[in-house]
Amino acid sequence: MEQLRIVILIVHIAAGFGALVLGAINAVRTKGNSSHRSIGRYYIGCMVAVGMSALLLAALRPNLFLAMVGLFSLHLAWGGYRATKIKTAADIHWSDNATTAAALLAGIVLISLGLLHGNVVMLVFGTGSVMNALSDLNVARKLRAGTLSRGAWLRRHIGLVSGSYIAVWTAFLVVNIPFDPAYVGWLLPTAIGTPIIAYATRKHMMRYALILCLAVTSMQAAVDNSLFTAVLQQHVKGGVVSYATLKTDARLDKYLKQLRAEDASELTGNELKAFWINVYNAFTLKKVCEHYPVKSIQDIPNVWTEKFITIDGESYSLNDVENNRVRPLADLRTHFALVCAAQSCPPLRSEAYTAGKLNAQLDDQARTFMRSPRWNTFDVRMSSCTLSKIIDWYIGDFGGMYAKVLKALSAYTTDDVTRALKGSGYAFTVSFNEYDWALNDH
């Protein structure tokens, strides 16, 4: 058991030293680029190792204070990393809830110990941990209500990651430098670091606000989609694609390069939604072109699960983009915008999706899809309908129960169908078409 403790202690020290060095490097480098994000991920990995090893050490030689500090540190590091990923309520992961609960538990225990023993260090750390946990809950509440300010994620990222770095320096000073009284070593990094964090947050938020103002003033979308629109206008006719000519068009690769270079973490609202729809459609076209001629996209090995799409340094498959990026945005119309290169897919527009026109584009897609007998048919006299298999596959996104599904879809059907659906209480008999996976080629 002692040998195990020594191994864990070595890991703890090595990870702490790594975090100390990597944090210093990122503190002085340009923020927001790929290098910053890459170093940051290694830093977070070190901090998670520090926190987990602290918990193990506290378990092997019971030490409640060390265990709670480990939970506090884990929350600071992981919460700071996740702040860059959470832009909607649907982005909240179980690990976010777990670390929030851990921070709340650590704070309550540390405050209790501080009051019991008259220990100011425990009181300060405990109060900070509770405040961070309550801040998490407030962020989640505002996300669900749609009232979270656009730059909130950046403030939270700076505050929590910087707080984790203060924790690293605290541990370094306490272990290596004797202070008299001892609490000075515990509180000195916090006393020095807190105003620095406040300054850094203000500085970067001012820069963020300036960039936002310039973007709004110039009325430019976050991504220049004009190139993709030009490609689609040339190679898409009637909602289907000329893959033979698209395959030789170098502009598609140039547009994909633009998508890869975009910082999607800066996008919100319609910008974010349009971005991920374009990512799905553009990379689907690219994948088909790489294997063309094929009779069906289904003939391409691992086409849905291969992680060939890299955005913000993360790799995605087509399934990932659809299920983890687009569907969590909770807009049923996006199902009529994602085109998987099959005949039964919705028609591919001859233009890219853009933030400024997105609602009009999605409404038009929904109306086109729902009003065409190619995809959906309604027999008003018989109170029956045959719907696209897409609606069956994702029926939960459309409301779940058939009556709710038909009520949601009725906003996009023809006027006579809408009246009939409403008049029947949305009690039509529902069946679904078979899906035609033949390539949407012409």
C-alpha cells in the first residue's frame, strides 16, 4: 500500500509541476488561437491528474481537508475548460453537474471545518468553492431561460482556469517555502491572483466587446459563406447535386479550410446554427466527392462514424455534428436543412445558410419539404398522411406523440392541410415512407 501511495504521490507532483509550467506558458501567449487551446488542454489534463491523485492520497491516508481541496481544484480546472463548450442548455454534460456538486460539497465541508477549528484558510477556500458552485447553477438557469449574456462563457473561463492556477501556486508555496504564520502561504497566491484575474477578465472582455461591436457595425457573418454559395449555385440544381463536376471544383476544399479555421466557440444563436448546418452539408459533399462515383452514400465505409471533420481542434463525425451540435439547438426545421446525400433527404439549397437569413431559409426548407408529395403526402378526405422517414427517426424532436408531431408540422403544410389537421385535432392516421438511399445525383 505504501508503494502505491508513493507512485500516486509522484504522479501528483509531476502533474502539479506540469500544470505550473504549462499555465505560465499560456499566461504569456496570445489567447484564443490553436496553440493556446492545445496547451490549455494539456494543462487541464495535468490539473485533473492533480485533483484525482489528491483524492486518492486522501483516501490512502485519511485527510478530509486534502480531499476537499482536490474536489475544489477539479471543479476549477474542469469548469474552466467546459466554459468554452457550453453555449446552450443542451451542452451541459453530466460531468458539469458532477463537478458543480463536488464544488458545493467541498465548500460546505471546508466552511464547516473552518468554523469548527477557527481556520481562516478553510473558510476562504470553502466560501470560494460554494460561490463557484452557485455561479454554475446560475449559468445553467440563465441558459435555460435564454438570458445568459454573450460573453459570460469567457468571463467564466478566465476566472476558473486562473483560479486553478492560483491553486497550483498555493500548493507549490505551501510545500516548498515555510511561512510564519503558516496561513500566509495558503492565502498569498489568492491575495495576489484575485486582482490579476479581475484585470485579465476586464481586459479580454473589453477586447471581446470591441470585436463584437465591429462585427455588428460591419454587418458581416462570422464566416464568409459566399464561396460555398458560389459552389452550390454552380453544382446544385433542383435540390440535387452534380457530383461529377463538383469533384473537380477546388473551391469546396477552400471553403472547408475556412470552416476548419473558424473559432466556433465565439458563435452563438443563428450564427452557431448556420455554421454547423453548413459544416454538415459541406463535409458530406466532400466525403461523397472523395468516393465518387458511388450509387449511395451508404456504400462509403464508416461514413457516419469516421471523425474526419476538425473544428476548434476537436474531431467530429457526421453523426457527431448532427446529434451533438445541431440537434441540441432544438429547432425542428434543421432536420429539413441537413442533407445526407440521399434521394429521400431534403433538397439541398443552392446557397449557404447565413445568420441574417437563417429563419427565412429554414422556414422555406420546411415548407418545401412538407408540401411536396416527394417526401410527405396528406389525404384530407381520409384523415391520413404518409410522412418522411426522417420524422419517424427523430420523432422525439418533433414532439413525440403523433398529435404533437402533426401540430408542429402543420405550420409548414399547405393551408387546406393545416385546416384539416387542426379541425381533426391533429388525429390523422400516420404512416411513414421507406427511405431511398440512392445518391442525390444528377
